[in-house]
Amino acid sequence: MVLSAFIGIRKQDQGQEIKVTPLQVVITGIIAGALFVFTVISVVRLVLR
């Protein structure tokens, strides 16, 4: 629910009934950003070996 709101995906019949607080979006963004950075660092280390 929060991730779909964060990236803007929703079904046609789904209106504004889902309530997402700004705190949920911020926490999801921080987690997604940390995962992205971790993935990039891991790929770079794997390539440089």
C-alpha cells in the first residue's frame, strides 16, 4: 500500500480510500533509498573483484 503510493501505482477502481500518512511515505523512501545504495555498492564491489 505505501510502496504503491510512493511510486504512484493504483488500480482503476481504486479511489482515494487508502490513507497514507507522510510519515509512512518518508520511512518507505528512506528504506528504499538505503536498499538502492546497498545494491549499487554490492554490484560495484562484485564487478571490481
